[in-house]
Amino acid sequence: AALTINGLGAHVGLPKVINGGELASPADAAASVTYVVTELTADAMTLDINFGPGYWRYKLVPAL
């Protein structure tokens, strides 16, 4: 499954990570970013994004 965030500069996790690269300047922000949902449970969601030479992984859990 995939999660696409639309909106100039919209992101989950670090703002510099976009599909296929990492931003050097906020002026280069993408209009959308797509993450691969690798895990989705009632307690957590794990998102991966390929930035070219590797992946960033974000594990999101609810605040208690």
C-alpha cells in the first residue's frame, strides 16, 4: 500500500526527503511525496521512502 501526501512541501518525518532524492533547499520542495506503507497495525504505522541511494524509514506510534 502507499500513502501520498499532496501539497507543496507537505511531508511525514524529515522535510528534506522526497522520492528519488533529498532536498538541498526548501525552494526545491515537491508538490507530493509518496511513502510505502510497510506495516499498519492498531498501534503503529511504518512508512518507507526511497531517496535514491537508500531508504528512510519512519515508525509512527500514537502519543499517549
